[in-house]
Amino acid sequence: MELRHLRYFRAVAESKGFREAARRLHVVQPALSQTVSDLERELGVRLLARNSRSVRLTSEGEVFLKEAKEILAHADRSVELARGAARGEIGSLSVGFLGSATAFFLPRIIRDYRRRFPGVRLTLREMAPAPQIDEFRAGRLDVGFTRPISAADETWLRSECLYRDSLLAVLPKGHRASARAVVSVQQLADEPFVLFHRAGAPELFDAIVGLCSRAGFTPRVVNEADMMQTVLTLVEAGEGITLVPACVSNLRGNGVVLRPVEPDTVRIPLLMVWPEDRENRACRSFVDLVREQAETIRGMLPGPRRR
């Protein structure tokens, strides 16, 4: 049974005649009459009582009309949902993010996206870089804000750099180097280090260790925390010092000071990442919105330097 048959029957029933129904449907009357007759023959039920002047529903036709209207309403709704999904207006979107690296711009992005696409069910998940890759593989993440990805992951993930961040030294208040405007990395050689754990962000960890190595020492890492806020808390507690991307200044506590480092040679990228093979319209709409605001995001970048 075709939906066209149901639409023709509904039009005849509501118009109480073939002539008016044909006019509404923009079809010729004989074709309309034949379609309704085909429907009755397929069902084996007489739906309409006809005479030379009018058409009325049989009792069977009244029951069938009610069901036909529900079927057609559901079909129309399905079409609208499909078209809305194609426009990115409905569906679902899961976004992973690094809190410290996105706090200064992501709330604005989310507000704009919800205003433009209120029908999309949006899920926000704060996650370190490595778990984001795992969630992409599992199909549970659509877009992520993360650190550089491996060459292997670049084969199936698309990425765009939003900004590049310099490093800051984080020292407890009262530290001997806290009065300096710029801290030499070499002067940190004898300090205990508290770093964001390598398992969560290997590129960041290795960049910091590499900077220290070029300054002539291997950092003595006494603690690897799995949250950036915890790194700052441990520094404030006197457990050591750290090097962090400048965006972390959003999280600074009262008991620490942040200082630029010398040499200022490391840049930590923040990437927007999404799986190319699973890209849907809601994802594309989100990516396009972030692209629109990329220059604004770079202008908002906190810290003593903007890159």
C-alpha cells in the first residue's frame, strides 16, 4: 500500500467528493477515482459509498480514515525529521574538551550552537587527550578539543589547530624565583616537578621534558596528576613546581604565581578533532561555527603572550 493511496483517500473523504479532492491534489478526477478503487480492491473493503451527487464514508471507511491520518502524520513527521537532520537542526552531538584549554571560549561556542540548533541533543564531556581518542574509536565522541594526535590517528581523524600556547612556570608563592618577571628553565633544574600525567597527554608531557633536556637536565617528576587543577593544587601545597600551557592561567589559585619562561621556544597546539568517516550534519554545523569564531578565540587567548 502506497502513501499516495492514503493521501488520495483522505482528500476524497475530507472533501466529500472526487471533484474537489482532485482540485486540491492537482490531479485529474479519473486518476483519483481509479486510485481509490485500487485501494478498496487491495483492502477487500468498501471505503466509500458513492452516488451521482455525493460521496460518503462507509463505517469501514471511517475506521480506516482515522488510521490513515495517523500513518500519514507519522510519515510527514519522519520526513521533517530527516530533513532537519540533513540541515543539522536535530540529532545528537557529543563534544569532548580539555577544561583548562577551552574555558575561555567554549561556553560562548556552546551558547551560540544551542541558539542556532535547539533541536540537537548536546553532550559535553571533559576529557584528557588520550581518553578522547579511545572514545572516538568507540564511536561515542563526535568532536574533541585536544592536543596533537599521533600520525596513525591522523589517518582517520581530521584536525584543525585553533591556537598555539606558550608555556608558563607555576611556582608556589614565596618561591625564590617568584619575584622574577621571567623564569629561566635552567634555573629549575634542582626543583621537584609536578606534571599532568603522561598517559593523559603524552605530547604535552614530552614537550616539557624536551624543553628541560635542552636546558641541560631531566626534570625530577615527583607527581603526575590526572587533572590540571590538581597540578596547581599540588604546587600551591609546596609539592613542587610545574610548567603548563598559558591557557591554564584560567585556573590559577591564590597560592601560586605564573611566570613566562626563557627560552620561550615551545608552542602547545590546541586542536579541534573529529572522525572524518562518521561526520554528520550536526558535527559539520558545530565545526563550521568554531571556524567562524577562530580569530575571536585566538584574540581571547589568556596569558602574557598570544600566538
